[in-house]
Amino acid sequence: MSVEILIVDDEPDIRSLIALTLEDEGFQTVQASNAEEARNFIASRPPTCIILDIWMRDSDMDGLETLKWCQSVYPEVPVLMISGHGTIETAVQAIRLGAYDFIEKPFKAERLILTVRKALHHQKIERENAELRARAKQVEISSLTGQSSAVRQLSTAISKVAPTSSRVLILGPSGSGKETVARLVHQQSAQSDGAFVLAPCAQMPASEADLQLFGSESLSGSRRVIGLLEQAHQGTLYLHEICNLPLETQAKLVRAVTEQRFKRVGGVVDVAVDVRIISASRRDLSQAIADKTLLEDLYYRLSVVTLIVPSLRERREDIAPLVKYFAQLSAEQFGKPVPKFGDDLLNAMRAYDWPGSVLQLRNIVESMVILNDGSKDNILGVDDLPADVTSTHSDDANNVLEQGLSMALRDARELFEKYYMTAQLGRFDGNISQMAKFVGMERSALHRKLKTLDIVGEQE
């Protein structure tokens, strides 16, 4: 993440000296000779840090007044005050107004560099603490759990696209883990030190979408409204369910995504940002474009790289490790023992279609952990699962049973085997290898059984 330091001082020689000192250490700098120039720059692009002189000639604000203004607009940006006429009272006043530190002129280069580094480190810690507080009640997956070919392919794709700055579009059914994939892309990217900002497009009222994304130039009291795009500066903005944004907002987003600049609501000054955009949707976007709920222009700008997140029923072999993983997380969260899971329970879970995908699985596991009595010998079985998981196709099964009762044993067995094998083939989407593991047969024997029962359409 690049660091840009704004130097505000009415003396050109002082500004140049500070700039050269910091640039020798690898920092980027910009300069302003008075408060008006500083405010114009800050309004268009928030710097990482500000070095601000207290006494400035030909300026409509002195340093302390400018400090107050900076704190009202970007309180998270550290400000270092400098002065050649400083007193203890002035330094104390500056600190009380929100300055990070106070440096007297003439300053030593080592002191200046050390103070800047401390201010930047403090800013990073504050940002990380804010993110941790915001996610304190959330359980987050730090990596993709599972060894299925679908998960391995997705993990490989993430590792390839993450280090680039490309925009990423993530597609997958509801509950499949699109936000987890987005966070992994961010964590493995050059923007990982920056913020990961979630924009829940489906939850934004149409009348407030512009305000929430772009912010407002109107002040509430003395404070400007900072939008999600600015909050994600030098980090990642995750647009969840992009099709839910109003078309007018999508049109404005086209420019913001392409040029990395935009105007706040009610503003006239362009705001420049450095933001990686990751978007996601559970919808068929070709249909969304046809239905005029997604601008084609925006789609092509967001889909530089597309990642597909498989549903849970496409990666059934990952169910057992996911169950154990979620059980461990839930046990730690609720202070409960980690339960044991019987083979009958895991087999029933593998056979279920999981319309809510991974999120539904996590909720069920969390419920079982909470309700578990905690006895050491207790092994959770199929009876501990919700009825909707175990009653799948119960009507069809009852029909087969009724038919079988009117047949000879041999014919009834063949009827049941055909029903059973057909159902399992459908549940495993034709994957013979996965099905063979589940039913407990060698793959070659399963092939022969399917051929004997005249069941076709199987795949490797």
C-alpha cells in the first residue's frame, strides 16, 4: 500500500527539506503552502498522513484551525504539527485537538522519520482494531476447506488472480461462500494492508445507494459523509449482489470503477481513490442484463476475471471436513465441547441436496453444537439432524415401498436397488467416484450394477 504524506507549510525551503527527507525513506509527498491548498487537496484525495505548520502567512486558517477541519473530515488521518515558535501550551492544545504529535523547528531528520513511522503504525493498528470490532461476532473462514477438485481449482484461481490488481467478479449460489472467496483474494493481494469494505447492495435503499457508495459533500454538523468507496481507499471494496443497485447508481459506478474517481453527492470536486473492486452475484448475469437490472457496460468492467464458487452439492466430498471445521469454530465461539459425528449422520448429510449451500450446513452444525449435551461418549447421529435434511424424497420412498409390498422379494429388491441407485446418481450429479465412496462399492462393481439395472447417464 503506497503512503502519501501531505506537507503544509508557508516556507518553500521547509516544505522541500521535509519532502526530500521523507522521499529518501521511500514515502510519496505532496505540498501545500496554505490552508486553502491543503483543504482542496484533502477534499479530492485523503492523504495517509499530514505534516502541518501551526503559523502560516497568507492563509485563511492557522494550523490549529486547519487541524480542527481535518479532524472533522478525516479523523482517522494522523496529523503531525510542526512549529518554530512552539510552546508547551501550544503543543498541549494541538494534542487535545487530535494531533498525533508535535515537532519543533528546526527538527532532526531522524526524529521526523521516526515520528512519521510511529504515526503510520498507530493508524494501521487503529484500522485493524476497528475491523476486528466490526467482525467480533462473526465467524470467518480464513481458507477454503475441502479437497474436492472444485475447491482445489478455485483455490488455484484465487492464488493467481489475487496478487494482480484486476477487478474480480464472483458468481455462485446463495450461501456458497462468495464473501469468503472475496476476503481470500483481498488477503493475498497487494492491498491486504488496506481495509476490506463490504457494500451490501441488496440492503441499500434505492434512495440511499449513491450516498452510501459515494458519500456526501453536505455536512452533518461539521462532518462530511464518507462513502464506502473512500473508506476502501488503498484497500478492497466488495460489492455484494451487484444487480440490486439502482441503474442510476450503476451508471455512476461505471466511471468510478474505470477512472478511480467520482464526485460525492452534492459535490463539485473529483475524489480520487485507489480501490480494488470485487463484485459478486448469485444471479445469471446474462439474464440480468436482458432484464435491465444490470448495465452491460458495468458488467464488462467488473468481470475482468470471473471466479465460480460451486454449490455444496457439487462438492459433497467436502461435507465431512466442513462439518468438523464448523463444529470446532462453533465450540470455541459458544464454549461448548466439540461433538463426535457418526457415519450415519455424515452419510445423510452427503445425500442431502443443500439448497442453502455452505451457509445452511454451517447453521445446522452450529445448532447441533449448541444443543449437544456434551457427554464424552455421545456420538451425534442421523436423528440429531433436522427433519428437512433426513426426509428428502420420503414421498418417493414411500411409493416404492408400497409398490414393493405387492411384489415378490426378488422383484421388490430390484425395484428398490433401481430407485436407490438412480437417486444416488442424481445426488452426486453423475459422479461415479463420489457415489462409489458413499454407497461402499468399488467403482468397477458400481459400473456393473448400474449397467445391470439399466441406469444410464453416469460420468466419471
